[in-house]
Amino acid sequence: MQAANALYQARALYYDFFAGFFLYELVGVRKDLFLEQIDILATSPINESDGEYFAMLRAYIAKSDSKEILREYTQTFNLPFSAQNLPTQERSKQGGKKSKKPKIPNPQIFLYLSHYLEGCLNGESLLRVRTLVKKTHFRLNTQEFKESEEHFGFLLLLMRHLLQDLDKLAENEQLTRELFTQAIAPMGLAIAEALAKREDLVCYHLVGLLLGSFLALEGHINS
């Protein structure tokens, strides 16, 4: 039982860690927590590559202002549909002046389940997620978060809540499986893959690589 509880707590930590990167309200206030969580998770990475990704992510967060991570979040998830390319700049080797680099593709990555299952927002998927949420004691704080229940970040927090409720693990086991297979995996795998391809990003490229490894493991656990 103790080993099983430890596994649940480790999974809950992963879900909370990723939730911090996918909810705008949390990104700017979690720098210290990100570093603490990375120090814990990096002691037992899912695979050898993840150990390297954790080290690179930690180095980036440690030296970066929270506004830089927020800028990447906005660039990746919140830009208007028309922003198909972003000009980037690099510092010239001579004189420290900035010169423009070629524009890079910047497709918006969506964080809503309906987009992936129905090609729209606030579709039937939102209603199905709300049905799942009603089976729990967890509710969306509309005063603090402006996203809907089908938002990826909210679903990650919901899963963390269910896994941390040790008194109801048996009761929640089927619900966590449904939540993963019906809501998190269908968009989480696509999000992870899209971020892993975005080598123009620093923070979220690494987050995508780590997320992909974690979701693959969760797929085995929830199969």
C-alpha cells in the first residue's frame, strides 16, 4: 500500500508540475516552485533523455525572468490566428546590435479538448468533461481562472486533485482512467508533439518533450 501511495503522489506531482506551465495564471508566479519540482522529478526521470531535459529546463528557468516564460506562453498559445509567422532577433557578433533572423512558422497550439475532437471550441467535448467533473468534489474557481473545464491546464489540476485524495483512491481509480483516456490523452499527446517540434522555443520545447514521456507512461498505467 505504501508503494502504491508513493506512485500516486509521484504522478500527482507530475500533473501539478505540467499544470503550472499550461495555465497563464500560474506561469508567472511559479518560478520557485518549478525549480523545487524539477529538483524532485529529476532524481528519478522516466528515461535518460528526460534527465537532460530537466537539467536544461532548470537552467533556463533559474536564469530567466518570469516574464520571459509568460512571453513564450503567449507566443505559443494565445496569439491571434493571423499570426502565422514571428520574426525573431539575434544579437550581432559585432557591436552587440540586433539583426533580424528569417521568420519562423508560429501556428497557435490550442489547449481545448473540443478543438482536437470536433475542430471547434466549447463543443460537445466540454459538456462531456463537465459530466466527469461533476463526479468529483473539484470545481473550477471562476474568480481565479478564466478558462473552461475542457482546458488542458484545468484537467491536469483535476487529475492531480484526484490522485492526491488518498482516502478515495479506490473510488477515484475508474474516474482517473476515464479522465485520462477521454480528455487528457486525446489532446495532451498532440500538444506534446507540437511543442516538441517547436525548436524556436526554449522553455516550452523542453516541456513538450517531458510531457510526451510522461503521457506515454500514463498511457500504460491507464490502459
